[in-house]
Amino acid sequence: MLLHPPQVADGLAAAEILRAEDPDGFAALAETTVEWHYIPEDGRIGNGRASGPVIKLDPASGAVVQLRWSNKDRGWLSRAETVQVPHFYRGYRRFASLLNEAPVQRSVRLEPGAFLLLDNWRVTHGRRSYVGKRSLKGASILRRTWAGAQRMQEAAEATGELKQYDAPEPDIRTSLRRLDEGTSKEYAAQGPLWAALVTPSALTAQVLSLLRSMDGEHTRFGFRVNGYEHSLQTATRALRDGADEEMVVVALLHDVGEALFAANHGEIIAAMLRPFITERSYFVLKHHDLFQGYHYAHHFGLNRTARDALSDSPHYTACVYFTDAWDSLAFDPDYQSERLAVFEPMVARVLGREQYALTPDNPKNAVAWKETDLGVTDAHAHVPATCES
Ligand SMILES: [Fe+2]
Ligand SMILES: [Fe+2]
């Protein structure tokens, strides 16, 4: 959770407010040439210079066409009329405050993996302080490159010669109103859309996005590590204890259900991973919260041995080991966990398995399902709309 999300401001709107409030200050920002000088703090190559006004106007219409706004890179004023200097600084101060005022400012909450595209000639952007970890990556594309690509597309559209990358998605809308009205051709066209969602890389990205979303104060609950750090530590303990790869992945993701729904997090992640894991891992995920209670439930007046009701399960011992040897110990802020990158390929390999391949008796097992389909008749068509008990 971003406590202080990135802030963006509509510089064009701020400029128009300034033009209405203080025409002389606005004119000074439009007519005074400023020397801009970017000097990287770490001495890297890439320092640059530019000259130009804060507000660039279209000479014919007077419309604002570009803003230059980076106060830390602002150098001296050149070619400034002496009489305009006081107007410049008054206008500059007011413009700075306008950019930080509500009418032109927006907060944008970035979810993990989100992409924010900004027109740097119009929109200013910044971010406020933040407690926790975050990683923002920036990239720039020259405006003339963007504009050139747009002109190419417009020309291609005008001649009907759309480039492949501009081609619209094929129209696969069907006319069906009930699933049993669909044709094989229609379903064949839809198939790739569904298939793209369940590739190992797509599933891995999805579940790791949930895991990363736990990295913050909102999952600390008074502990000395947050939920993300706890997850890495649980997985690292399992890895160093010699657990098999699937169990390491189980350890990494065992609390991800909390990112989706506060209650019943064990069953949530168990259901999510079920197609790819053994019954043992499914049991561990599903019941780890109950088994974990052995270590603290009595402080809430609950029965700490409630897990023993499941002692007949062949997976009881595995779940006890999971909670007692890894999960319950993984709240140590001094423990040196492996980085998430170490576990990512493991997650991809587990999620790359054929679904339910490890549980042949599951009716969703691909082989069993195909066999079942061979014998399917219209029986389901006769199920009444309402079921009597
Ligand atoms: Fe848990
Ligand atoms: Fe846990």
C-alpha cells in the first residue's frame, strides 16, 4: 500500500490560472529565457543543458504548448529584461504553489506492476515520502519520436495500411447467449485469450504481484517483520532445511491469501495452487493457519491443540513440521532471507506443471477430463432449473 502515492499536476491548467491571476507574471515566465542544467548527483555521464522559458507559447495562438519545470535544474536567467525580473520570480513562486494545490493536482495510486505514462510537456510529477519498500523505474521517450509514430499511424489508417503492431484485435465476439449455443469455431477463437492467462509466466507474475503487495506496514500487525519479509523468511528456512522445490514454493506463498481476503487465508492459497501441487502441499496450505495456532492460540483463550483433530491425516506430520520448523520461526528481523528472485524460477516451474497432473483422481485432471468428455451425453441438458432437495 502506498501511503503517499505519486502526485501529478496538470501544468497547463496551472499556467492558465496564472495567466488569469497575474498576466505580467505569466508573461515573464513565457518571455524570460532560463538556462537549465542537469547535473547528476552521482557524477554519472549524462549531464545536460537546455535554454528556454518556463512556459512556451504558440507564437500564433498564444496557447501554452510546453512547460519546463525542474526547480533543482534551474540555472540563471539569460536575455531577461531587467524590468521583468521581479515579475518572473513572483510568477515563478505562484506557479510553484499552484502546482501543489488541489485544483490541478491528482494522486495516482500505483499497484505493483502498474505503468504510468505522462506527457512531460504538460504534467508535472513527484512522489511523497513513504514508509516501507518501493521500487519505481523511470524511462523517457522523446516527444518527437512519439509524435512521429502517431503521424505514421494516422497516415497508415488513412490509407488502410495499418502496421501489424497497430492492427486491431481480431473480432471474435460471438452471437451466443448461452454457452451451449457456441460453435467450435467460436470457442477455438476464444481459446488463446484464456490460454494467455494461464501460462506459467502469467500465473507466476500474478501470484508474485500479490506477494509483493504485502510488502509494507499494512501487513506488519506489530510484528518486527511484515508479511512479505515473513514469507521470504519462511521460504528461505524451508530451502535451507532441504525441503523440495514444491514445498519451498508453498512456504513462499503460504500467506498470499491474506492479500486477497482477510479471512481464511490458508484455504484461499490452497485452492489457488491446488492444480499444480500434491495433496500433501494442499493440506499444508489449507490447514497451516490452524496448525500455527499451536504457538499462540492459547493467548486468545483458544485450544492450541485444535490441530490434533486432523491427526488421522497422512499429511498431519508435514503440516506440523511446516508450522513448527519454518512458519512460526519466520518473524526474526535479523534473519538473512534469500531475495525473491531466487524463488521466482521455482514458482514458475511449479505453476508450469500440467494442471492436476499430480492428482489423477481429481475430475479436473486433464487426462481424466478428456476421458470423461468422451462419454458426455446431453444428460446435463435435462437438469431442471430449480433443484428440489
Ligand atoms: Fe498464515
Ligand atoms: Fe505464515
